[in-house]
Amino acid sequence: MFSVPEQLSNATKANLDAQLALFSNLSGKTIEGVEKLIELNLNAIKSSFESTATTTKQLLAAKDPQDFFALSSSHAQPSAEKLLDYSRHLTSIASAAQAELTHAAEAQIAESSRKFQALFDEVSKNAPAGSEQFVSFFKTAITNMNSGYEQLSKTTKQAVDAIEANLNNTVAQISQATEKATPRTTKK
């Protein structure tokens, strides 16, 4: 059987190790997300340069103003579609990164809470006589803290879901607007 100071020391060490592991995990997930974002942006820039060069050559080869404007309007739809694809991919990267970070943090918080509860239960068993009210106060505080965390977690998930739904709705509206606008430009 360990003494209370040894138990607290072991718990502190375990908590520090867990926090270090969480930081390492979150850092790795963040770096993965940034790498995906950089790759997406590099591909978008490369595609944009290629498209701009091709479009510029075609526009410079136009024989008259009508041909020039017809070529200009014919490139509007592909450009809008590329922007929508980029937006969808960006939203996908952000959603995946957020989900991974949230999952890692929730798992760590749940594990830390479980360990803290076990430590508290063990320490309260060895508490001196007459400290029941003090132990009861801390049990209530722990229960309230866990309830508060659960409510915060639920609220955060709702907010993230709302933001993701708004982004998806915006992309869908832009897509619909682009589809409606394109037939008008191609008919001219």
C-alpha cells in the first residue's frame, strides 16, 4: 500500500506523461492537417497557373471581340467548378482535422478523469476520521466538473456541426448559383 504523498506523486507523473502524449498526438494531427492544406494549395496554384497560361494563349489568339468574349465566358464555368472543388476539399480537410483533434482530446480527458477519480477514491479510503464532509465536498465537485465538461463537449460538438452545415450549405448555394449563371453566359 502506498502512502498519500507517493500516490499523489505517481498520479502527477502519470498526468504529466498523459499530457505530453496528448500534446504529441495533437501536434502530429495538426501537422498532418497542415500538410494536407499545403498540398491542396500547391495543387490549386499549379492548376491555376496552367489554366491561366492556356486561357491567355487562347484569348490572345482571338480574331475579333466576339471571339474574345465567347472564349472569356466559356472559361467562367470551369473556373467556378475548380473553386467549388477547392472549397469542398478544404472543408473536408478542416472537418477531418477537427474530428481527429476532438477525438484525441476527449479520450485523454476521459482517461485523466478516470485516473483522478480512482486516485481520489483510494485517498478518500485512507482519509482520517472526521473528514467525511470534506471528502463528500470533493466528490460533489468532481461530479460537477465532469458534468460541466460533458455539457461543454456537447455544446462544442453542436457548434462545430452548425459551422460544418453552414459551410456545406454555402458551397451548395454557390454551386447552384454557378450552374444557373453558366447557361446565361454560354447562350450569349
